[in-house]
Amino acid sequence: MAHDAGGGGAAGKLVVRNVGLMLSGAIENPILDADALVAVDGRITGVGRIGDLDTANATTVIDAQGVTLAPGLIDSHVHPVAGDWTPRQNQIGWIDSCLHGGVTTMISAGEVHMPGRPRDIVGLKAFAITAQRTFSAFRATGVKVHAGAPVIEPGMEEIDFAELAAAGVRLLGEVGLGGVKDGENARKMVAWARKYGITSTIHTGGPSIPGSGLIDKDIVLEADADVIGHINGGHTALPDDQIRCLCEQCGRGLELVHNGNERSALFTLRTAKELGQLERVILGTDAPAGSGVQPLGVLRMIAMLSSLGEVPAEVAFCFATGNTARMRGLDCGLIEPGRSADFVFLDRAQHSAGKTMLDSVRLGDLPGVGMTVIDGIVRTQRSRNTPPADRAPTVVGH
Ligand SMILES: [Zn+2]
């Protein structure tokens, strides 16, 4: 396992050539007419045909060998605790394992698995600030973990949200996992959080583990958090009529997670499609959880939704890239100049019945990850976790 200390803008100039298919992450135009890309100091500066780009004086050149380049995947729902360790399943290296599944960015929905997690107000604030600090200072193999997501408790006042924001906290953990389980109080606190630039997510459905509770559609609608966290349950889902209400009666994010009810995820997807609102769909794993850690969880969701939910594979990739980046205000997730140079290189898995990577995903197979890049730096080569990709990129020059 390789680790680095964070930001790392020392990437120099990266040129990627010979890309067979360039996925943009943007749902309105998911496939780009491009075979090459240039990034300087970790930011994309050019995308297009190799002859039209300034590729001189590169510090690193990647020959994509004809495979697909996509924005690095974003897991919209994780529960990290400390570094690359999770006490939930007593596992070390889970974040690094997810990078091998193409995930370059993770968003904490609360550091709720910390043994003895503080629930008093001063304690929960201190804990959230600590998580924000530690995960921005330490990155497992370069993966960006946005953490420091306090779980709100009764008695919090506006000043608490102002203090959290001033200290660098940008997220709320899942509303409903703490003592605030009623719509009225949740709404008040979510609004305070929003006022100070803190985005929010709410637990949806039945309790996940002993100690969490039922959050039904009335509470979700009243709380009005930015993201309807695991609308397909975590794992116990709301009835279909309530899910339909949530899709129809608000415009918030529809988050589908791997550690949820697959049938309800497909129901949500079809409802969003019917409404013409696929830009609201984002993906997560909700890992680590009772059902474990899934290094390939986001890829599995993409393949499941594309194959059983009848959406084109290139659109399903947007659920885990551009949609999430836009909803969460992240600088990654889209292949366009100015964005963070965070990529995953994919190809059809060896012996897939699909003729191309997109074809194979449409048939329900997982693609093979051949390389990941974060901040313009190559982080992993052929994945140790996915089925082997037919072809994998190579670094041809420094
Ligand atoms: Zn939850």
C-alpha cells in the first residue's frame, strides 16, 4: 500500500494518448470526440484529438492502448473512521482496495463507526473537525476522502453550524443516525447547515444497524436535505409508493447504494427516467457497513443499473461521476479543462460476451480497471480486484 500526505500538485505535465473511448461524466453529452488529454500540475488543460493538443515537454506520457478513459469514480456514501482502517469489519486497506475498483473520491456520510463516538454537542463537533483534518492530511494511495461529517443531535443551535463551517466542515453526516429523527428539528438544522455552506444527506428507510431508526418519506421531505441518502434503503427500503413520492415531490439527489435494496434501486431509476430527471441519480456503496466493504461496489452498481435498468452504460457512468460532482460541488468527475486530473482506465474484461467495454457493462459484466490517476499522478496499474481488462494502458515516457 502506498500513501501520501495529501494535496500533491507536483505532477508536472501529463499526456494521455491513444484513448479508444473518452467518457465525459456529463449526462447531457456522455461521450467525447477525443483520443487524448493533457493535464498540468494535476488539472486538465486540454481534451481532444492528439494533433490539436500541446503535448510537448511532457513529464509523463500514458499510452492508453485503445481503452476507455473515464473520470475517476465518486462514491457518494462511505463511512470512514481513521486512515485506511475500518472498525466496522475490522479491516485495513479498504480505501486502497476501492481505488482498485476505480474510485478516486469518497464522500463521508458520517464517521459513525468510531467506537465510542461522541454524541454530546462539543464532542461531536470536535470529532467532525478531527475527521476533516485527518482525512485531508492523509490520503490512502491518493484517494480523496471528504470527511468530517457530524451527525446532528438535539440541542444544536445555529452557532454550532457556524462554528463547524468556520472550522472547515462542509458536510453533514446522515440525518437520522443521531438523536434528531423528526422532520421539524431536522429541517431547522439542515437549513442552518445550508446557510453556512454545509451540504446534507439524510438516512432513508428502515434502521441499518441496531441503534439507527426508520426515516420515512414525510420526514425526508420535511427535512429537505440536499441528498436523499440511500433512497433504496440501507438495506431496508421504503415502500415503492413512498419512493415515488420522494422522486416526484422534491428535486433533491436520489442516491442509490450498493448496500441497499437492488429492486428499490431499479424502481427509483425507472421513476427518475420517467420524470426525465436522471441527472438527480448518484451512486454510493454505504460501505463499510454490516454487509462489508465492496471494492467494486460502484462498478457493480453501474453494471446493475445499466443491464437491468436499461440505461446506456455511458449514462450509468455519469451517475458515479459528473452527477455527483455537480451535486456536491466537487472539482473532479468531469473531463473538461480546469477539472482535477482524476481518471480511471477501463476495458472489457477478458472473455466478456460484450464486444466493447460499454457493451460488456450493458450485458451486466464488470469492466476491468487497467490504471487509475489522481491529481495527474499514476496511482495504480492493472487492478488487483477487477476481472482482468483485455488491454491496459502503459506509461511510455517520463
Ligand atoms: Zn444510512
